Amino acid sequence: MIVYKVKCRHLTDEEGMEYDSYGLAAMREEYEVMTVDEITVRKAEIEALACMCNRGSLALEHLMDVVEDWLSS
């Protein structure tokens, strides 16, 4: 079973400003089997997306389609 977790990266932009960028990590047991980094800078939104993926038992092969659809909405 795949469980989706929020992944945070601390980054610096071209002007030297620091910010947090959030993505998703697809976990099987304790192993990351796939990650999608830098989806958004809004933590609450990515938490909601991870919850939706987990609640729907999203299959790993559909993750990129879901992320693309989410970004375009």
C-alpha cells in the first residue's frame, strides 16, 4: 500500500531569499518509492492533496496525472 506524505524542502531563490517548497513523497512501508518536489509553497494545500490521495488510495501510476490536474485547477 502506498501512503502519501508531505515533503518540505528549504530553498533559496535567485535573489537569496529563503523559502519552503512542498511536494509529495509516495511511501511503501518506510521507503520512498517516488517523489514529486516543488509542487507549491502553500503547506495547507499540499496537506489537503496528500490527504485526498491517501483517502482515495491513489495508485502510484496515477500520481503525476493527479498532480498535473491539481496544478491546473
